[in-house]
Amino acid sequence: MVLVDIWSANSRLDRAESLRKSDEWLRDLWQHPEARIVQVCGDGDLFSNESGTELRLARPAFDFEPNLHLLVGLVDDVPYFMASVMSDGPNVSLRQLAPLLDDTQRDLATTAVALHNWHTVAPFCGACGGYSEVREGGHTRVCTKCGRERYPRVDPAIIVAVRDESDRLLLAHNSTWAANRLSLLAGFVSAGESLEHAVEREVTEEVGLGVSEIAYVASQPWPFPRSVMLGFTALAADTEILVDGVEISHADWFSRVDLQAAVGAGTVVLPGESSIARRIITNWLAGKL
Ligand SMILES: [Zn+2]
């Protein structure tokens, strides 16, 4: 299966998992003449140029502080750090910026936002309430009271392209979305649930359909605030849709011709270009699923 524009397994971002355990190594890295800082503010917005089309990277201008200067990783041996800072000039959301970045810059920005979002809520130990200190360049926190280690949390969510026997695609409207916006069905994985169970449950709950032939397609980091989206395809047992009326207000089947016509006429608005939903839909339109 050749997929169009889906995240590849290759990343140029070296997360330096063993080396980052050393504060001395991190301190030396901070002095690297080409070191840069990805600055993140507020709810995870990135410092950008005036038009919000490029990352605005800073050079280290202060002494290294392990609690504040976190390692995103290295690209061709050039280190990139993340710092959570107060807003200073133009900034932009990762959702808006991601489609404009190349793969490596997108990896840097996504990791920086994920670290920012985790550290925003992680300072105090979930077991004893003690303060936790940053370790390993920001990829671990250790409680100063009970010694427990904590790692950045990632909440799995599934997203599924449900098709019928005629290879039509099911698209649904979430009650909270702007009018005309349609996308694939998605939902969080519940405690104790497999990904396949989550796909089957979400489809049944949201549109009343049973599914088979559940198959993994691709994944996407989605740090809003801390998810990874796991993309699947599935075959519907029948075509009669019964929406839940709460999360999903309406849903419908589309042939490729119908969907392209509806998008052209503006009666259907597809999800943003940076989303895995859009990329899976694009692959289906191209006959790649
Ligand atoms: Zn603790």
C-alpha cells in the first residue's frame, strides 16, 4: 500500500535518549554555536514570524537551566531546545503552522509543544503531591518527596475511515464543529481497551454501525493537549446510519465523485491539512486506501 503524504517512519530528529541523561552533556550542548530554542507560550502556541508562516527560533542568551531549557533533540548534530516563555511578539498555533513546515521542522515543533503541554500540568507528583524536578532534558520528572519517575503522558485516540461494500466513505459532523465541516469518526481509547475494541465501540456508539476488517493505516502525534491519533480503516456491516444525536449530529456516505463535488460547492468542508483525518481522506480520494 502506497500512501500519499502520510507520516513516514523516518525522522531526522535525534532525541538522544541515552545522552540526554547527563546534565553536563546538555550544558555543553547549550553552548553549541548553532544551538536554537523553540519558544512555546500560553496553551502551546509557537513563536513565529509576523505572518505566522515560519518558526521564530532564538539563540541561547542565558545560562543553562535544566528545569527551564528542555532538549527537543538534534538535527544533523545541531541541538534544539524548548523553553516555555511569556508571549513576546507574534505566535501561532501548531495546527495552523504545521502544514507550512517541512517534516523536520514539524517534528521539532510538535515535540516542543508536547513537552510544553506536559510540563504545564506535571510539576506536582500524582502519587504524593510532592514537587518533581526535571531530568533527562525534560523527558522525565522525578518527585523530590517519594522519588517516583514520571514520563510525558500520551493519550491514544483512534480515527477510522469507515467504508461500505461500494467503497463509499462515511463522514460525520460533530455537534461542536462549524457548519458543513465533516470528518472521520474518532474517539479516545478507554481504560483496558484494545485499539480494535475502541474502533468498534466508537463506530457503534456514534453512528450505530457494526464494522469488520479493521486495519491500521498510520498515526499522527496530536499534542492538543497530549494525544496520538491512530488511524484505521474498517468495513461497515450495513449502510443504515443511526447517529447518537449528541456527539454526532449527522453523518452520510460519500462516493469519491460526490465528495469532490460537495467540497467544490462548499457544502462540505474537510478537516485541516495538517490532520491525519485529512490525509486519510486524501488517500481514499486518490484510491490509495
Ligand atoms: Zn511523589
